[in-house]
Amino acid sequence: MNLALEIISGLCLLIGSFLCFSGGIGIIRFPDFYTRMHAVSVTDTLGASLVLIGLMLQSPNGLVLIKLILILVCTLFINPSASHALAKAALQNGLLPLQGKPDEQGGNKPSKP
């Protein structure tokens, strides 16, 4: 049973780390603010959740487990709300999403208001 918990914990930590890393790559690779923000918000929430679950499975102390659960609950509520507020603020301040396909020079066509 102990070996199974360590394997599951290791998988959660590995997948969570990969998701956080892929979110960082999404910041660099995606063309505009909204796609970058979406990539980071989704992968950050899921990646942090998996890392916290992996740490919960390794925790022998009950107090540490309760603290990790509280951090997980806060993360699951705060990250999506903050992403939504950030996107709404950007849209209200006039930052429009890009529309259309990227042009041949590597840039993007500006969206029309």
C-alpha cells in the first residue's frame, strides 16, 4: 500500500510539474493576451492542484494535510476568478482579441473594432 501511494504521489507531482511547465511555454508561444492568459490559467490551476494532491499523499502529519487541503481549496477558487477578472478588465480597457490567421511575416492581423 505504501509503495502504491508513493507511485501515485510521484505521478501527480510529475504531471503537475509538466502542466506548470507547459503553461510557461504557452506564455511564450501564443500570439495574444487572451490565449496566453487562458493557457496559463488552465494549466496553472490543474498543475498546482496535482502538485498539492501529490504532496498530500506524501504527508504523514495531519496538520500539514489540513493546510494543504486549505491551500488547494483557495487555489481552486482564486485562480479562475482572478483569470476572469483579468480578462474582463483587459476587454473593458479596449484590448481586443486577435482575429484571423497569422500573416506570412510571422505577425498577426490586428482585430477590427
